[in-house]
Amino acid sequence: MSPGAAGEPGDLAARAEAAVAGFTSTGSKTPEALFGGPGGPTHLVRASGARVETAGGRRLLDWTMALGAVALGYGHPRVAEAAARAARDGAVGPLPHRLEIELAERLVAGYPGAEQARFFKTGAEAVHAAVRLARVATGRERVVHAGYHGWLDGATTGAGVPAATAALWTGVAFDDGAALAAAVAGTGPGGRGGAPAAIVLEPVIERAPSRAWLEEARRLADRHGAVLIYDEIKTGFRLARGGAAERWQVAPDLAVLGKALANGFPLAAVVGRRTVMARARDTWISSTLATEFVALAAAGAVLDVWDETDVAGHLAGVGRSVLHALGQGVGGEAAARGAPWTAAGLPEMWFLRFADPQAERRFLLACVERGVLLKRGAYDFPSLAHDAAAVEETVAAIRAVTAELEPAR
Ligand SMILES: Cc1ncc(COP(=O)(O)O)c(C=O)c1O
């Protein structure tokens, strides 16, 4: 059992432990994942802008932003209104809603090289659909990938994943062109003979990719007749409307979008070249609620906001301010002071890296005491709702906690 933090109802943690398998249905929201163990708040009652209210009545400035699912701020009025209207209009029906076409047209127009779209509820599901399309298009089975792509078989390995499925997926290091080439040729570690159906890349893993790596992936895919898929679940609608493909100007065949796409409503999409997308007719990819239109309406409102506001510019500006204040990188102000963390990442998805998990835990819990919620072992995500005052509040809390914990190290 995980007792609640001071002022937080510990009975919720006990009830979660008893009633919800694994404490919560989103693995990255357990006390272990958030803080490295019990002691922090475990449940919330509402979220608004960049703030959350915990079940214990505590208000926190949040940087996890629901694991990057929210880039405009929680409960963004336009998104909430569009979703509420769609809910009142029935949410689902016997025919697909016209919103599906409108959203597909708008997504395709905003993503380099894309011609068609298809909708899903989760990122993992959409990645698997993209891989299925690649398999149909190539008649092959192997997948070479870099990064995390959700919990489904193959994209993750471990207990319960059939060995035969896991063996079809070869993981390669981020931003390593030689390793990618070897894996595609089937000669690298874990590589097996035969060209892959797909090369699936998370375009950003803790740092920006070299453009050369993306170009090498493009070249390898073309040479070996594989489908190049960018997993832009975190980078889409964050680095740019067209994600990493727009930022680094190397287009994949397919891209997977999710998270910020509908600002917290359950929606993911595969977008890409018609020749591959159209193979959806040659296999069975379908889900009852893929066409519910609350999430489609929410995503439409998100696109409206992107049309009118420089969302990417704001996210980058906020993140840059934080990283600047924290002295990003080795040799920066923080490292010089001997802080237990180093600020790293991209402005749009920054993080604090700790060498000592105990120091990390103490630090994160102390930040919560000062009203700031940072993500353990993963990104902190700026949103449109984070402003200069939020940055100041965060930097002040981080500095104060760093100074306060110094004697304990
Ligand atoms: C890059 C990437 N791909 C896929 C996924 C899986 O998405 P979901 O959790 O919506 O299934 C995630 C989730 O964190 C992700 O970051």
C-alpha cells in the first residue's frame, strides 16, 4: 500500500491498490513512476491550464502535462466546448461523422508528404496499424525500430509477449546510422536475414536527432524497399504541427500522431503516403469507437488553435526559458553548483537527469511540497498554459529545493 502524502487522503491509495490492477491503468502514473515510491499525491480531482488539484486539495503547477497528452493546457475552453458539443450531438452513430473527413484533410495538409489519414484511440494501436500497413505493402514481417512505441506485443518485450513476435522486432540505438544500416541489412545485433517491412523511429529520444540519421533512414528504406515510419506520438503537435518531419525536413512514408493531437481526448492517427495507406483495404484494421466524434471534434479545435496561435513557438520559448535558467548541459550553472541534477532535453520536452534515484525521489517530493510537479525519469512538457510566471515559480522551487537538500547529499 502507498500511504498518501501529508494532507492527501491515504485511503485512496489503499483503495487503488485493492481495486485497480497495478494501482492505475496508466503505468507512468503510479507513485513509483512519478516519485520513485510512495509519499507524493496519488490522485487528482481536476486539472485546469497548467495546474492540477489533488484529491487532498493541493494545487500543483504541473509539468508532466498528462505525459505530453496536453499541449494547450488542461480543459482548454475551445477544445472543451467542441468536445462538449460533440458529446451533446451523440458522440457516436451508425455512420462515420463528417468530422472524420475534415480532420483527415487538415492533418494530411499539415504533415509533410501525407495524403491520407486513419484514426485510432491509442498511440500503441496506431503504431501497430502503421506496421500492419507496412507489412501488407511489403509482404514482409520484420521491424527495425528505435524508441518506445506503446505496450503492445513486439513493441515491448518481456513477460507475456510471445517470443516469436518479439523476435520480429529489432531495436537499434537512437541516432546511430551504422547500427540502423546493420539492423536493416539483418547483420546487426539481434538482426535476422531479410529486409524489414518497416523502420519505425522515434525522431527525438532525449535529444534532437542528427539530420544525417533521418536521411540515412530514408535512404535505407528506399534502398531496401521498407516503409519508413516516424513515431511522432510525442513530437507531433509539439515540435511543429508536422512534427519532426517538418522540423528536420526529411519525410517518412507514414507517421503516427497521438497525445497532443486532441489535447487529452483519446485520439491517435496514422498519416502518410496513399500507396501505403490505401493498403488498409487489403487487411482488417478497424475498431468500434475509432470514429466516435468527441475526440475528433477536440482535435479539430486543437487545429483551430494551431491555425491562430504560434503554439510550437510558445512551447519552445517556455522550455528555453526553463533550460536557460537551469543552465542546460554539463558545465552549466547547475552542474557547477553541484546540484544532483542536470537539465537536459529539447525546450519542448525537457527533463532533469539524476544520477542518484534516492536524491531524485527526495527532490521530486520536495518540489511537490513547494507546489511544482515534475516527471521522474521522463520529459517535462511545456504547454500553452505555462507562462513566464510559471517558469519563474518552477525555477525558484527547483533552486530552493536544490539548496535545501544539499546537506543531505
Ligand atoms: C513515442 C511513443 N509512441 C507510442 C506511445 C504509445 O502511446 P499510447 O500510450 O497512447 O498507447 C507512446 C506513449 O508514451 C510514445 O511516447
